Amino acid sequence: MAWKSQYHNQRELFQWKLLGHGPAAVEECRGNSRALWSKLRRLLQPQFEVDTQLTADDFSRHFVSKIDHIHASTAVASAPDIDDRVVYVPLMDLSPVTSDEVAKILRKTPGKQCQLDSAPTWLVKSVGDVLAPVIAAICNASFDQQTFSNCCKVAIVRMLL
């Protein structure tokens, strides 16, 4: 309930900024695009101060103390009650994927991509019918060998202060 209330308050604040204050601020900048973008940036982005004196050690200490606080506050708590779930059909093996299924997935995939992608998404999608049998073979080999290649276990993690 508290989260919903805060969300509602934030939404009202944004609406007030955009509808109540926004048009007057935009009108003030008529003919001056630099001033207009400056006003819009202030209206649409939250203002916060960044302490540039913080170091990586400060950042680390903050999270270590946060974890220590959580450990201390939950040390006397009783163990969680975890109910077992009944699994009627265990996942013992995966059905092989077909080239047609892979091609269909590639066609529906959005054109987004990541720095880790070795080929642009638009290129993979444009030659999807050619790559589909290769991708299907890789997936099926992974299913059969019950392994997942280490090169596919890579992620980009960006820390935000």
C-alpha cells in the first residue's frame, strides 16, 4: 500500500510538472531552442546531487555495511518456511528444436543488440533462414550434452552510483 501511495504521489508530481508548470515554461522560451531544451531537461529529469569525492572503496564500504546490517537484523529471525512444489513432469530432457522454430523466433526477435553480440542483429535476422539450421544444431548439442558454453555466460554489468 505504501508503494502504491508513493507511486501515485510521484505520478501526480510529474503530471503537475508537465501540465501545470510545463506549458508556461515552454511559452517563456518561444524562439530560443537552447533555453527550451534546458527547461525541458529540468522538467523531465529528476535533480540530484552527485558527490564526486566518493571513491570505489567508499562505494564498497557502503554495500558491505548494508549487508552487515541486513545480517544483524535477520540473525534472530526464524528460518523461512519453504513449501515443496510438486512437479508432475520433471524436466529430464528437452525436445530438439527445429530449424523452422529457430527461423520463426529470429523473425519475431526485436532488432535490439548488445555490445557482446558478435554480429549485428539486423544481419542475423536477414540471413535467419541460413543460420537457423546452425543455431538449431548448437541448441540441440547443448541439450544433448547438458552443457552451456562458457562464451555464452557473459554479461555486461553497469554499476550506478
